[in-house]
Amino acid sequence: MLDFVQAVSDGVLFGATYALIGIGFTLVFGVMHKINMAYAAASIGAAYAGLLLLQVMAGAPPWAVFACAFLAGGLLGWLVYLACFHFIPLSHPLATLMSTVGMLLLIDEVVVHATDGMPQSYPAMFDDVMLHAGEFTLRGDLLLVFGVCVVAMACLLALLYRTRLGLATRAVSQQPVAAQLCGIQVARVNAMTFVVTGLLGGLAGAMIGASVGTLSPLLSGPLTVKGLIVTVIGGLGSIPGAIVAGLLVGGFENVFQLYRGVTERDLYVMLLLFVFLVFRPGGIFAARAGRD
């Protein structure tokens, strides 16, 4: 029982990073009704960009590396929008989808050639801190990751519901034509959506590197799959659903790893997705059916 509780707690703490990745997929889909397949790869690429700071400034503190990855994520998000959406007619959904797949492969190839395909050590904070309650233990680095991700989610919700940009984003998400008639620049809102999700993705990539201790180009593929699973389980277009689903997937993933091993872990996560598709295809926070 102790091992089960320990696995669930560690998984939920790490699942906050999955929630951030899921939010990125969800926000783009909610605003533009498109899937950005390059999102997770850009998040890992931004985390790698944070390592450039260590090459320029040897001995830079970990928080500076995280901040660099955060800003690089926003820049990569804008570049993905510019290359894959801005100049491509949005009336051709397959064209935008395939362009993001191409961007995913491009980012992966750039990272592989820049690092020779070798994993890179990533700085961490509070990795030597352990909080004990009897035999139950909480890792300090995972608590930091969870806390940073929760703050980022709170800032995003404040942005969406307390600012003019958030009001414009929600208007474009609901009725883009009506929003344009009201004077909202849809292209600008779409670009800012990619920048905001890129910032979240860069932070998620940095937190994943900090909790695991290394970065590898092989992370982008599984992270893309996990992000899409979180998006579907939470409910397409639902940010609260992405948050809950990210924590849920993180907890279940760790439990599956405890009982079935790391080689079968992803298999059972996919089975979890199939269970939701069969019994609740709309996700945890399925949108209510009604007239538009």
C-alpha cells in the first residue's frame, strides 16, 4: 500500500508537466480548431535552448536556465505559427497539420545534430531535498516542478479571464467572424496564443529536464503522444479538463510502471485512452450539446 501511495504521489507531481503540455494542445485547438503536432518537440527544443546559457555563462544558476527555456519556448511558438499557420490557408486543415508534422521532424533533427544525439545533463533545484513522513517520501525537485506548473496554470487562467487579450482569445475561440466584426485582429490573437502556449511549453520542457535530470531528443515523440492523450481525456478545448487529465495520466502512469514495469507503462496509458474513448468519448469535461 505504501508503494502504491508513493507511486501515485510522485506521478501526480510529475503529471503537472503533462498538464502544461495538454493545455498547449488544448488552447491552440480551442482558438484555431487546429492541432499543433510540433508543440511537444518545440517544448523540448526550448529546454535544450536553456542549456545554451550554460555554454555562454558557465555556472549559471538553474533558475536562469529555466527562464531561458521559458523565453525560448515563446520564440519557438511564434516561429511555429509563422511557418505553419500564418501563410497557409486555414481552410485547408490537412496542410496545416502536415506542416506541423514537418516542423516536429525539423526541430528533432536540429536537436539531434546539435547534440550528436546524446542525452544532455540538465540542472535541477532541490534534488537533494527529501521530505519524510514515516516511510512516505516526497522529492524536493518534484515538489518544485509541481509548484512551478501550478503557478503557471494560475497565471494562464488569470490571463484568459482577467485581461483584454484573454477576452479576445475567448471571443475568437467562440465566434471568429463575429470577433473580427467587433474589431479584434484574429491573426494577432492567434499569434499571441502560440506565444503563450510556447512559453508554457518551454517551462514544461525545462521542468521535465529538471525532474528527470537529463534531456534526450527521444523525449519529443512520447511527450507528443502523452499531450494528445491528455487533451482527449480532458475534453477537446477544455483547459480545466487538460489540468485534471494531466494529473490523472501522471498518477496512472507511475502506478502502471510500479506493477508492470517501464517497458509496459505506455501500453497501459494507451489502454486508458481507449477506455475513455469507449465510455466517455467527449472527455472528462465534455462540452454540452446544444444549438450554436
